[in-house]
Amino acid sequence: MSKRPRVDPSSFASAPKRQYGAGGGYGEQQGYSEERSSAQRVADHYSARSNQTLEERESSPIIHLKKLNNWIKSVLIQLYARPGHCVLDLACGKGGDLIKWDKAKVGYYVGVDIAEGSIKDCMTRYNGDTDQQRRKKFSFPARLLCTDCYEARLDEYLYEDAPFDICSCQFALHYSWSTEARARQALANVSALLRPGGIFIGTMPDANVIIKRLRESEGLEFGNSVYWISFGEEYAEKKFPASRPFGIKYKFHLEDAVDCPEWVVPFHLFKLLAEEVFFCSLASTVTKCCLCLNRQKLLVTTHCF
Ligand SMILES: C[S@@+](CC[C@H](N)C(=O)[O-])C[C@H]1O[C@@H](n2cnc3c(N)ncnc32)[C@H](O)[C@@H]1O
């Protein structure tokens, strides 16, 4: 489905909306403040990361991983995006995929991220103001929104932009798994905003590999010279009851890239939840989604540990 541009590219996100806690905020219920601080820690971390120059990027200790990740995203986008498609990029970051979407000749782009600094960098990249920008302007109009994708009801903000033909959430869906409510909201947002037959593409760490590595290690930490993962004492027994699949937090450090809390996503449960949420939407709003999930082996083959 192609979409008429609703936003003049020249006026693109001149004042990106900052809507933390949109749709009612985090509220005062028990557990919300801890959750809020975790989400804020993630946002602060990504916000503080500055754009790298080409030279800095090429000399990064994880340059090959970055290239591999970009290749994975390129393949997904080329496989599923079609010319004229209306794109929703959840947790879009600094707009690292803008060029990929441009190559796919999409018609309209909406990027959402919790980190204000990333949204600003994304705007700069879109406007062609970075020294590593290969082209001046993108061919599609765009809109950026700064909010928590796993807390806010995005359909309340994007009703004029919906429905989307394709929704992407790359290397970020696992940040929704801190609570069941957030995981459900993430999927509900996707379901509510995709058109019938729309496509969702996503990439997340492989929980099986994380847990396997943890069990193989002597303590609660494992890694190598470029990354480490550390679990809290509450996981001293290295047991993860099926009855508590949400909120399994670990600290993730990846040299030159990430240093913040993340959450294990048992993939079979993710699929079950997605089927449930998408099916409910099918019944209530006649939204039908083709779920195309790609599990990136973030902590196995791609890193060659
Ligand atoms: C590893 S980066 C990936 C960025 C981008 N998708 C890419 O592939 O280049 C993870 C992104 O998720 C965003 N993020 C984490 N939690 C979020 C949330 N609750 N709502 C929106 N964005 C979130 C971070 O701000 C960060 O930009």
C-alpha cells in the first residue's frame, strides 16, 4: 500500500515530539517506578551515545559485528519492503536504517525511539547534515517521535499515519520484556498500526544462547574482550521458572556500543504472546498481520565466540 506524503520532508521533525509516558504515563502502581528507571537508564544510555565519524566507525573493535548486523537488517528490509511502502520503525535509534529504507524506495517513514539524543541524530541524518552522509536528501517524507514504544499507545499518536505496510523493530524488542504489560503493549502497538496483511520484521538476542552461556560459566558473568553479560544474585541457581518469563534482567556491555540493562526473551513465549495479541486484534479491529520474526544469534554465531 503506498501512501501520500503527509509531511513535507523539508519540515521534517523540526520539533520532534517528546512524549514520555504518553497515554497515561507510568502511573504510580507498584513496580512502575523501578521499571521506569530501567527504561530511563536505557534511554539515557542511548541518548548519550554520540554519532561516530566514518573513521571512528571503521576502527571500532566491533566493526565486523556492526557490518553483520547491518547486513541482517538490509536483507530483511530488501526481502519485505516494497516501493511506496509506509514504514513504522520502532526503536529507530539514530536512523541507521534510513539508507536501507531509501534503497527499498519506501514511500513514507515514521521512526519512534525513547532516546531523545538518538531522535535528534536521526533527524540530522535524515536532513543530510552529518559528515558521513552519503546523500543529501532521502526520497521519502518522514516523521520522528520520541516516546516509549512499550509504554505508550502509539495508535493515539500515529492515527493519521496508520495503517503501516511494514513495521520494523531491530535489536530492540527485548527492551520490552521487562514486564508482561510492556511486552503486550509493544505487540499491541504493532498489531494496531499495521494494515491487514502488513509485515513485522524484528531482531533480538537469542535467549537460549544467553542462558546456555550463563550455565556454562563459573559465576554469573560471561563474555570476552568486547562484551560481557552479568546476571544478578537472584539468578545464582541459574534457574528460570517458566511461570516467571518476564523481567529476567541482565547487564549487557558491548564495547563501543551498549552498556545498559536488557531482558531475556524466551522466544517460544514471545511467539505465543504475539499470536495471542495479534489474534485478539484480528477479532476486534480486523487487523491482520503476517508475523515474520527473525531470531538473530546475537550471542552465538554472529560473534564467533
Ligand atoms: C541497539 S539500538 C538499535 C537501534 C536501531 N533499531 C538500529 O538497529 O540501528 C536499541 C534502540 O532501542 C531504543 N529503545 C530501547 N527501549 C525503548 C523503548 N522503550 N521505546 C523506544 N525505543 C527504545 C534505544 O533508545 C535504542 O535506540
